[in-house]
Amino acid sequence: MHRLPRRRFIALAFLLLPLTGTAGEPATHPPFLATGAETRIVAADGTVAWKYPHSSRDGWVLPGGDVLLALSKSDRHPGGAVVRVTRSGEEKFRFEGTQSEVNTVELLENGRLLLTEAGPRPRILEVDAAGKIAREVPIRCQLTNHHMQSRMTRKLATGSYLVPQLLDRMVREYRPDGTIAWEVATPHWPFTAIRLPNGNTLIDCTQGNLVIEVDAAGKTVWTLSNDDLPEPLIRDACGGQRLANGNTVITSYGIGIHQTKLFEVTPARKVVWTYTDTTPSGIHTFQILGSDLQPLPGPQWR
């Protein structure tokens, strides 16, 4: 009887194993919206419950089920775009970007949409329901590499905007008049900047393979790197989300096929669950959902 070489046998066995947790038991993961080269909602059993035929940068499942997306630049959307679509694919809103890219989208409490444009005039925009620009705030960043100007910008309860600026290695909080209210330097390119209820800021540092949490004074009070994990799960830490239970979910955008693309850790850095799939593309950002594929109740720290 022909026998496989031991190394090849182990590799094949790994591909046939179900998703598992750290104790070897079958792991479970919550449903989530994933943006990136493949825009989709993944159910708790790993099946794709919904898919949109365009790559995306940022996105939200809204109460009621509509999906809000910042679309990547393409022949159809040369400056990127923002769309709101139903689960059946009906487009209810579209805003075409006017520069190089649109990298952020968020529905605000006043009904406007927050987005960022990268390009020769990097800026934060608030757009009304008719697609008219209601507010513009310039972003102070390098102008050499448009793609690496900013990522997941969010509006704070104070009215300011929290902006991760990649090549500048800086997270800045901008007031509506464009002045800087707060800033912190980061050890690598910041992708997310999430202001937490206690005033701290959670930052994913992309290719630094690092997540940090800093206090209001800019002091690092929590970190997560591959050195803290049972195996190197972080490769290009892009999107992140802090859950109501205090745990943190992180995506490894550059991890590749058959590798862990999403995982949850406790404050003590214990891995709760991991998600692996066979798609070659990574997850850019994500939103953890409830079992009904709707947003989780309460604030979304992502």
C-alpha cells in the first residue's frame, strides 16, 4: 500500500480538520459582515448568507438589514463610492468619490453619512440623504501616497473625528473646524482607531502585526502581538472591534488561504475562537452580528 510522506499527510489532515478552538473542540464564531475583495455576510456555520458583487473598504449592517458600504476604486467607480443596498441588492443611495479613494463610511445619528476621501485634498466629509456635502474637514497628512493617507475614520460623541493616518504613523482627533484636539504617534501604520467608553483608544497597527490600547495621555496600557498567542495569528492587523464583554476581535488581512482570518481574544489574551476559510483574499474590515444577522444591540466599537 502506498503511504504518503509524513509531512504531506499532516498538511492534508490539517485542511480536512473542522474549525477548532484552542482546546481542540469544534469552535463557534458569531456571524459577521466582511469587507475586502469579497464583500459578504458569513453565518455562524461558515456559510455565506449574503454577497455583494464589488470589493469594499468599510461597511455596516444597519438596523433593519440594509448594508452600507465604502466601495473600492474600480472602472465603474474610479474614485471609489459609498452605497446603501438592501439584502436583495437594490441600491437605495450612492455617492461617487471625487478623488483617489473612499476609505470610510459611517451612518451618523443625524442621518448624514461620514466618509473620507484620499487624494490631493484628503478630507472628511459629511453627506446628507440627497448626496450633498454638508461638512468638509481637511485631513493633515502626507500627500505622496494617496492610498496610505487614512483608513477607518469615526465620529466621536464630542463631534470630533478620529482618523488613523497610516504613513504618518499618527492617530489624530480633528475638531469640526479642522484643528487637532488630540493625537498619538503609533509604532507602525495605524488602520483602526476606536475610542472606547473609558476614553482609551484601541489601535490596530497593520503590518506591525500589533494591536495597542492607549489612554488619554497616549500611554500604552494594553498590547497584543504574535508573541502573546499560541501561534502567529496576526499578519497585517487591519479591522478590529471591541465587544461589550471586553474581548477584542481582530482580522489578519494578509494571512492568506487556509489560515485564520478572524479571531477573538480576552483581555488576558486567551483565544476564544478563530475563523478560517478557503478564499484567497483577506478580510479588510468586519462587523460582528447577532444570530439574526442584524447589528448587535448597543454601541458598536469598531
